[in-house]
Amino acid sequence: MINDISNDSAPGVLFHAIIDGNAARVKTTLYNNDDVANAVFPGQDGFLHLAAGEGNIEIVKLLIEYGAN
């Protein structure tokens, strides 16, 4: 479970990259942090749901490629 979404943490970097629609940053973050794709936020869904909600198919595909479910 993620408690820190600051830009200093991998989950935070990924969160902000998804919100910003920055697929290149998402890919780099996933590549460098193999445990972050399925992280979830307290009381919320994970990154795959977030990206789908943002309507960014490219990022959704990247998350699935890196094991998000």
C-alpha cells in the first residue's frame, strides 16, 4: 500500500506521470522499479485504474506490459 505520493518516491513519480499523461516517464519508472506497477493507494484503486480513468490507453498498455492488474 502506498502512503507517499511525493515526487521523491517511485510511486509518486508514477502517479504524477500518469496524471500528466507522460508515457515516457511512466515507462522509465516502471522499468526502474519492478515492484511499483501493482501498488495501491489507501482507500483507492491502483495505477491501472487511475490510468484508465484518465483515458490514456498508451499508459494503460504500458502498465499491463509491466504486470499491472
